[in-house]
Amino acid sequence: MGETLSFAENARLVNEPDNETFNPFAVRAKLPLGRYPVLGEHEHATDDYTKLWMQAFSGQRSRQRSLRTAAARFLMRRLDGMELWNAFCRVQQPRATLRLRAVRALAALPPKPRTASSHVVVKSAHGPLAVEWIAAQFQPLVVVVVRHPLNIVASWMELGWGGCSLDTNPKIVERYVRRWDLPALPPTCSRLSRVAWEVGLLLSVLRSSAEAHPEWRLVSHEQMCSDPAGQFQDLFAALGLGWTDAAEVHLARSNRDAQGLVTMRVAADQPERWRKRLTGDQVREISGVLASFPVVARLL
């Protein structure tokens, strides 16, 4: 979605500026906040988190050349999953290793771009619980992309994502678990159930936020896959973006098989892909967890 929108006339993409796995400044900005910062529309954010988004919406990509940034990226390539989990997901007494603290110290705010594009497309996967704060602070046109929950869970399981202890995060418990009367996950539950719970939470927050803001665009991934060129042309028009031949070529090139984090897939295969990736027992376990989320249960 982000890549295709960036092929609009005079547009550029800033891809996941808040992703701490590859952006040193995201490490610095999010260490006090966790992987999924929880911020309401009118809440106060840290200076670094505000600067991160200010630079993103100015059109600044996270890549920059300096000795400090090179050193930070060198250290980041040597981080392991447990280091990141302990620093960004651990609920009780988060722990940042010496290596992570060094990344934080070396991280510098990227300089402003020399030339500004008319349209800046900022894509985030870690901002669902802060999306209303982001929208209130910077007034962007917001496009919320949702996908069938079973497809999301299947993807997360294959990629090894999830398991960020969101169900025990005090801010999340106070703001969402009590609001929707969500049952607690048993300590011995499977990884599949934990991933399903987190997907249910993030989808619920995104959909309920979009429903509270009718000026936002709520887009279905499955619907986009049904007719990529036609659906994207409609979305471009709704956002006031100029359709280009480059966007059409990009869609055609992306409509082929690939694996992992490469953003290429056969569009027609995506809506029902979960049927080939999950067993019947897995579908039943996931559905049992998601049934607790009123906003998501109706999507199953």
C-alpha cells in the first residue's frame, strides 16, 4: 500500500520510521514507550517520539550517512530478538543491554530533506495504539489498512512475530482490556493464542479509531486484491493523488509470488490464503480467542 501510494505524482515514501529493528532513532524514541506506544489523541508524548514523527512527515527517510549512524546501524545488525524483546516488550522492569544503550546514544535525528515532495507517504506498522495522537498532532490524511484476521495471524506465525506481552501491559489493560471486558490469557496458553490476542487487539483499536473518525479512509486488503489497479485508482482519487503510469507498472510487477518481507504477492491468492496456511484446529483456536473482541469477531 505504502509503496504504491508513493508512485503518485510528486510523492515519496517514508517507510516505518518508528520501527526499532532498523531505525536507530526509533530505538532512542521508543525505549521509554515500548514497541507499540499507547497515546491518546490529547496526551503528551516524549520530545524524541514527537521529533521522530515530525521528521517523518517532513519527508525524511531514516537512511543517512554519518559515522554516528553507521556505528549505530553496525550495532543494530548484531542485536538479537531477546535483546529487543527485553527492551521493548518486557512489562516488568524492561532491560536495555549495553549494545542497545549505545545505539540510543549514537542515534541522531535525521536532517531535513533538501527538497520537499508535495506528498509524503508515511507507513507504520507499530503505530496502531498511537494513531489518534499522530493524526491530531500532524493532521495527515489517514488510511487504515485492515486485513482478514486469520491472514494476519498466519503471516505473523510464519514470520515469528507477536508475543509482545500486550495483554499484561498496564496501559493497554486500563485503556482497552477493561473497555472491551477482554478475558486474560492464561500463562500457559500457546504462542498461537497469544498472537491471535495481539492481532485481535490491534485490529480492534484500528477499526474502532477509524469508525470514530469518518474522515479517515478504512481500506480492506482483500478488497484491494480483488482489482488492484481499479481499487488503487479510486483510492488515489479519494486522497487527491495523481495516478501515474509508474504506479500501474509497480502494481503489475508486484503481482507475483514471493516470500517473507518482500512486498510481492499474487493478489488473487491473498484473500483466502489463510486456508492453506492454517489447520482446522488452528482456525478453531484462533477463532476462540478472537471471539472475545467484539469489533473483530464479526469479521470471521
